[in-house]
Amino acid sequence: MSDFTSNFWSIYVAGLTIVSIIACLLLLWMAGTKKVAASSDNTTGHVWDEDLREMNNPLPRWWVWLFVLTVVFSLGYLVAYPGLGTYAGKLGWSTEGVYQSEIAKANKELEPLYAKYVAMSAEDMAKDPGAMAIGERLFMNNCSQCHGSDARGSKGFPNLTDADWLHGGTPDKIKETLTAGRIGNMPPMAAAVGTPDDVRNVAHYVLSLSGSPHDSVKASLGKEKFAACGACHGADGKGNQALGAPNLTDGIWLHGWGEAAIVNMVNNGKVNQMPAQAEKLTPAQIHVLTSYVWSLSSRPAGN
């Protein structure tokens, strides 16, 4: 992987580009100076299809000058624009710059559309069809790739419609999550729990907390060992939203349920990331999107 993070490929591409241009000039020079022995009828002696003969005429001047102009243009382009490895070009042009300028222009044009919603609360926006239509589009473009078009998520990606929130489901908490993102970290706990049998017993105890199918004998043996997990999930297993620790009593399993899934989690831990949206969306867009996400599980009755 270090080959792709070093400057080797940048130097390689720049060198290959320059060598290619020099090779083109060298080819043109050789074509203009090298003489091919010709017969008295000014042909090279090559014949195809019995009567097609190759003439020994020099390259047309217009073609030669067009070739030269092409090379000159390429050199000028490489000076003005990025094309030689990490060299940014005199004009400072970049696809990222074009993208950012287009986004800024689009956001400027959309400001009047969002202006009416900025002062509205999430609850009020949830009653506004226009705001919800905009929020749905924002969700489909930026969130559905992970949470699904129906917002019901999948393994490893939270369901946003069930009112089960790792960090809290208030509009303020949702906006905080959208703006700054989240990093969830469940550390490997096998060493703290004990032996492999202890880990399996804890897994059954965790299953028992939500009434899921489990071995009651193993669950009773795992209750004491669960104390190692209680620091985050609470002694009663109801979780801690301040830490993003899941509630283990509600039967909702983000990363899969059953003995094998829980044992794997205890042994290996898990790191999950919700990317921050502040660099992609404006505060006004996040405000509307917050209301839409909140409405998925908290929409007032009749709306």
C-alpha cells in the first residue's frame, strides 16, 4: 500500500508524459530527415493488392506544422494545468475546485428555498409537506446508501424508523450526529470477561435480557461476568446514550443476534462510523434533513 501513498507514481507519470512528448518530436525529426531509397518512379518498392504502390513523398508541410503545434499546445497545457504528477499548474485549476465552486453556486441559488425553514422547529417542519419533500430528497442522496431508501437500515446500519437511538433521538441529537458524525467503538472484552466458556455464558445472559432464545443455565452463569460490560451498557443492560452504548434489553440487534454473533462481538469488538455531513451539506440543509429523520420515528399522529 505504501507504493500508492508515496510520490513514486507521481514522478513516474510526470516522467512518462515528458518522455512521450520528446519521443513525438524525435519521431517527427526522423521522419523529416531520413531518406528512403526510391526507384526511378519515386516509389519505395512496396506494393499491395497488385497495383497499390507506396510513394516516397515527404510529409505535407501543413501536417508537419499541425504536429508541431500539437506538441507546443501540450507543453503549454502542462504549464497551465495539472498534468505533471503533483504539479498544480500556473492557473491553479482542479476538478475539486470546479466542484466546490459549482456546489457553492447551487447552494447560493437554493438559499431562498431554505430560508423559510431555517426558523422552523423540527416538529413544525414535520407537518410541512414541502419541507418533508426536500428532506426526503436530501436523505435519498446522502443517507440511503447506508440506511436504505426506506430508512430501515441493515446489519451494521441503524434502522431510523424504530425509535431506538444509540445517542438519542431528539432533533438536537440527530442534528449533532448529522453535523459531526459518530464513531462507535465496542472494544474487545474477552480478556475482561474471562474464559471462552465465560464469554459464551455472557452471550446467553445478554440474550436473556431481551427475552431472546437462550440457555437459562448458561445465562445464570454469565450474569456475574456481565459486570465487565456494565460499565458501558449499564448493570441492567439498558445502555447509555451518552456513550452510544446500545440497549441490550429491547431485542434490536444492530450487528446480528444469537450466541455466535454476541461471542464474536465480545471477542473482537467493533468499530462503526457515521460520516459527518457538515462538509457536504449546508446548515440549512442539515436542519431540514434533521426534521425529516426525526419524523421517520416521531411524526405526529395524523401527519
